[in-house]
Amino acid sequence: MDEPFGGPDITLTLDADGVIRDAVASGELTAESLDPWRGLNFEATVTPASGQSVSRMIEAARRGGRSTSRQISQKLPSGRETPIEYTLVSLGSSRGFIAIGRNLQAVADLQARLAEAQQARERDYWKLRDVETRYRALLETSRDAVVLVRPANLRVVEANAEAIRALKLPPGAEFLPELSPKDRRALDSALATARTRGRAPSIVVHLGPDAPWSLRATQISSESGQFYLFHLAPIGGVETTSEAAPLADVLQRFPEAFALIDRDGIVRRANYAFLDLAQLGGENAALGQNLNRWVSQPGADASVLLAIVQRQGSVKRMQATVEGDFGAATEVEISAVGNSADHPDFIGVFLRDARRGDAGLGAVPTTELKFPDATLEEVLRASIESIERRSIEEAIGKSLGNRTAAARYLGISRQSLHTKLRKYRVDSA
């Protein structure tokens, strides 16, 4: 007798009525004791759904001497179920049958893994489609220059109207070929960061003698492969040595993410660091949007933040997650303060990357800013002055009271530091 497959895992001896007279387990099922099956009808050892298949195999073996192979769900004496592929061979009209079974659990496991892999692949596909939809919308609606570039040769694949008009970067063009060596090194560093982290903080590149531009790089995946997505926006002139530097300029250059929201959670101002976290091309993409669009972790979303500030006037180091427009999630610590102690109209929100540990400025002071009828400019000034004072205190501490070293640390002149020490009444002794 030729067996249709290798050594069986179960061999059953059946009488002419299909009652099991002997049962032997081998191979992968050697540990199973099949003695309880003796005296039971073969159909009683399988699931109800497989009973009809057993009857058909017995009838086929009676008529033709051998049945075709069928997969049934076998109920083992230990209680577990496993798929078994059986073939029945007749021993003669009155002598009964031999049932030869092979365990298909390994095959079932493989099929399950294949199904899971297929589902994962479909999820990845739809995720890619979602990313493509997002950057397609960005290309079509952004007021900033947006460019999709191939990593291998830094050639433009797609560009929006602003990139073509202002930067002369149509599809097929080389991306910013005339950068200075210094700006080229900064760009190479940003691309290296984007490759490892998915996105890079904004850098400044000069596209002319008096034309500084903010450039933000994100690496994205699509059906066509990996690409760099660049957002470019012109930067207004900033006088870094002036004592009266505009508040908006100071806010934009601040290294921690900052957003000013109203009592409804709508973003009114946002700095470059916030745009990096939210993966946005420019401030216009954030203005008018609810902070919940990016800070939406259950139990720690913008609604909770607003409720606490409305009651207490401030929030200190609240744990949350910021999810950027291209899917990058960042664990952050949020500190916030209102422009008044009771029912503030505006709230300054500081979002600090939690991965940076205790380095940096830490939590924002929770001093209540009492300006019942404050203008936006006054809110910004109060928030930034609070940050500036803390920065000076930190610099003085790190320099052990050495004003020259502290000024160098802050990037200002010693005279400027002396003026600020008097202004904020900071003791440098």
C-alpha cells in the first residue's frame, strides 16, 4: 500500500461500522494518549462540523477501497483541537478500515502567519496611502515652498507653485545646487538626522545675499520608495544684538516648542520648534487650528490642559504625546500659563521633548500673569520675560557667577547681561 504522504501522526484501526478498535499517535503527537478513543465511533472524536466528512470518507473507502484525503478538526483526548488530514483505506468488506492521519497544525500556523503578514502589508499600504494623501494636500494648499526630492540624487520629483515661482525648483531640477559650503554642511547634517529619526529640526539656508530661508526636512515612505519632503519659508531679518529685539523674533528662535492658544484651544502663534514637532511647513499651517489636532492623548489632551489652566492658572510638566502631520509621535512635557489668574483669555503652552531628560530649561515658571485686558503683545512679552529670567539664572549658575562666561553662554554681550541682571534683579554673586 502506497501512502500519500510521509509517516503518519495518527493511525486508527476501525471496524466495519467505523468504531475505533485501536489508536496510535506518533510524530508530533507522540505525547498524546489515544486510549480513551477505543470503542468510540470515529465521528465522535471530531468536531460536529467534521462529522459529515468522516461519513463520506468511510463510504468512499467501502465503494472504492480508498478515500480521498480530507481535512477534519480532531478533538484530542487532552482537550485541544488540531487539524488532521486523513485518508481511509478498506481492509475488506468485513474487516474494517485503516485511517492514516497527518497533523496539519504546522501548516495552519504557517497559514495564520501568512494571513497576519498580508494584513500587516495591507496596513502598511494604507498607511503609505495616508502619508501620500497628506503630502499631496500639503503640496496643493501650503503657502510655503514645498518640495519632494529623491534621496539618491537630490533631484526634485514634485514641487508646489510657490517652490517653482520663488525658488525656481520645478520637477527634475537639482535641489538648491548653489548653497554655500556652510549651508551645505548644515543641510547634509539635517538629512542625516531625517534618515535616522524621520524628521530634522529646521535650519537656516541662504538663497541669496539677504535671503535667509527656514528649511525643514522630513523623510517619508511611499509606494514609489523613500523621499525627502522639504518645507521652505522666508525669514524676516532679525537683529540679534539689539536690546529691543521684536518679541516675535525672540519667540521664533526659542529652542523649546511654544504655542499661544486662546480659551478655545485655537493656536494664535507658534514658533519653529513647535512646527518641527507638528511636522508643519510654516506658521500659517498651525494658525486657526485646535491644539487637539496634535496633542490628543486620552487623559492628557489639550482639553484637559485648558481645564486645568482655567482652574489653577498654570500647568507644570504634564505628560503628553504630540503626533505630527506625517505620523511622527513625540513624548513631551507640557507647561502652560494663562495671562490672568482667573479665566485667562490666552494661554502660553511650552512643549518640551521628554527624551531630552533634564537638560534644557525644564519646567516653565508658574507665575500668574495678571493682565485682565492684555493684548497679544503683552501676553507674549510676559511669557518671554519669564523664560529669559530663567535662562539668565541658569547661565549664572553654570558659570559660577562669572558674568563674562554667562554672557558667552547666552550669546549676548556682557553689557547686555548686566542690563538684564538689573532688570530682573538677579543676583550674580
